[in-house]
Amino acid sequence: MGLIYLDSAFCIYAAEYLDSTGDRARELIASSDSDFAISPLVRMECLVMPIRLARFDLESEYKRFFAMLTLLPITAEVYEQATLLRAAHQSLRTPDAIHLATAQVNGCSRLWTGDVDFARVGAPFVRNVFASLPQ
């Protein structure tokens, strides 16, 4: 399946949620033969709250999780692509445009998220891998 980009929503589910959503995130990673990637933006978005709340245990858990993933660069080309994506999709938020552009520019085969709106705008490349779970 190639390299799959994990956005912040997916990583938060995988690291923090102890329910069916978190279980699904961890199961998807464990059962896949793909490699997974994130960007510095994912790291930032995921680490803000643990650091703010002095949750050093959770910060460490994220860092262990991130160490297993490929870190993709956010280059000028990524920002140019994100600009085009934002211009084309009025409802696409800037961070999501950067996530999507990072995945596209770096040759990822797919982007996994838990964000319904992001998946709708970025389909079929962006996939809400939790859509089949009961709400």
C-alpha cells in the first residue's frame, strides 16, 4: 500500500483513546504492511496539550509513537501545494491543507484521518478510517 500519512486526528486516537476508536487506530497500524509518516505539524498539534498540561507520560508516549514513523519535511513546495488546495476548496482549513499537501508532495499513497470534514473534502485520497465505527 506504500507510505501512508497519518494526520493529527489519527495520531491522537492512536495515542490517547482507550475506546473502540483508539483500538481501531492501533489495529490498523499493527495489521498493515505499509509504512507510516507524519510531519512536524502533526508532532506540534499532538504535543501542545500534553506539554501545556504537564502530562509528561503522554508526551513520552507520543514521542515513542512518532519514533516509529517517517518524518516528512514541510517544504516551500508543500506550502505552494497547500495554497492551491486552499484556493480550490473553500472549506479546507489551513492545517489540513498542509497535511494533505505534505502527503501529496512526498509521494504518500493515502492519508488516514479521523476528521469527517477533512475526509469529505480530500476524498478519495484522504480516508476517514473510523467511518465504519458506531457513533
